[in-house]
Amino acid sequence: MLIMELHRKGETSTDQSILAAAMSSCADRQMFTQGTQLHGLLVKVGCDSTVFIGSSLITLYSRCSQLESSYLVFQTMPTKNTVSWTAMISGFALHNRVEPCLHLFASMMLSSCKPNDITFVTLFSVCTKHALLALGRSVHALQMRMGFHSYVHVSNALLSMYAKCGCIDEAQFIFGCIACKDLVSWNAIIFGCSQYGLAKHCLDLLKEMERQHIVPDALSFLGVLSSCRHARLVEEGRHCFKTMIEHGIKPGLDHYSYVKCPIEILGAENDAVTPPRLVYQFVNALRQRPEISSC
């Protein structure tokens, strides 16, 4: 690591932004050994107790599966801010430690620090993963009171939470309330509708995306293809697959695994119009994925 090499040459920087950036780089790449070395350097130069560096350390240890070390850093920080609280909450969420995650959030609400948009996104993801609908509704109410409903990424997380927890009507309402929908918003509602067998609605959403000049991606088509397969909408599924090809999107293995038996989509029984090239693409992919070949 360059910063360690500079230290050996006696050219160590004490600029917190540089040190935090180096720590973030270690966290993103899960470079635990280099991260601990950098932590030692931070202690030596007296920068380890700052809130800026402390938050980066929490993230580093969390992402490197060292949750105890992460929590120890959090506990020993003389000053905490919203970022440090959120980093620790996210660490617990990352490792599915639901109870300490929620306990820490409750403690945060009693402190002088208040949650930000990332805090809410993290909490909604926890509610989504563990189907905590009642808690999700409470967090939703708090988020509304604090004015985060205008944040697109927060609304996207909320939309996904309602969809995954069985409340597709609420998910559709949240989607309708998003003023500036991004691709994540559209994909979230497509998958939500697909999950509940609303294939026609998924197809309508795909058409609406095109009308609004939102370019669908591989995930968009994956959700629609899945809904077509389950609803046995062969013609619509074939058209969707062809449209995906026309958009320059190469079908991936996820498309074949998500659509359990893709031949049903490309060619119904006695259908002589399916292009052999498309069937070949499916069969070729299935050879690479034997666990889905016996549909």
C-alpha cells in the first residue's frame, strides 16, 4: 500500500481525508491485513480517535467480517455522529444481526444524532430481508415525519420492503408517489408485480418505461420474463425476449435460471415460427446450468 510505503520513508500524511480514503479503499476491497496495518499507523499518528476516521474503521471491520472489532471501535469513539451510528447499524445489518441493529437504532434516536437517508435505507433493507412488516411501517412513518420521502433511493427501499412483505398495493402507491423515478424504481415495482403474478401489469410497466424514455436493463427484462413464464404468456414472453435482444442486452444465465423452463417462452407446442437461433441460445445456456435443465 502506497501510504504505508510513504510512512516507511518518513513521509506519512496526517491529512484525515487521505487516511479515510485509504481506509475506505481497504474496506471496499475487503483488505483486512492492509486495513489493520493502516489502523496501527493511525494509532501511531494519533488520528484513530477522530469521528471521521472512526467511521471508516467501523466500515472496514464490518465488511471484513470482524464485527466485534467494528463494535469495539464504535464503543471507544469519544464523539459519534450520524455517519458513525449509521456505519455500525449497517454493519449489524450486513451480518444479519437484527436485534443489535434495531437496539442500536433505538439508542441513536435517544442520542443527539438523528438518522439520515442511508440509515433509513439500511433499516428498510433489514425489514425487507426478515419480513418485518410492522417495524417497516413504523420506520416508514418516522421517515415521513423527518422528510425523507422525497429521496428516491429511500422510496425505492421502501417500495421493495412493501412488495417483499406482501403489500403490493402499498408498493404501487409508493411507486406512484416517486416524483423522479429512476431505473431502480421501475425494476423494483416490476419485480414486485412479478412476485404476485401481475404479468399484464409488468408488461404495461415495460411499455411505460419506453414511453418515458427510461431504458430498461437486463433486470427489467428478467422481471417481465419471469412473470410471463408463470402466467404462461408465451407470445408476450417471446416478444419480451426479442425486445431485450434488440436493446443490445445479451441474455445472461440469470435469465435462464429465473425463467424455470425457457423453451416454454420461446416456443409453444407445435409452434413453427420460433427462430432456431433463439432456441439455440436458450439450449446453449442450459448446458451451462444443468440444475435447471429438468423443468
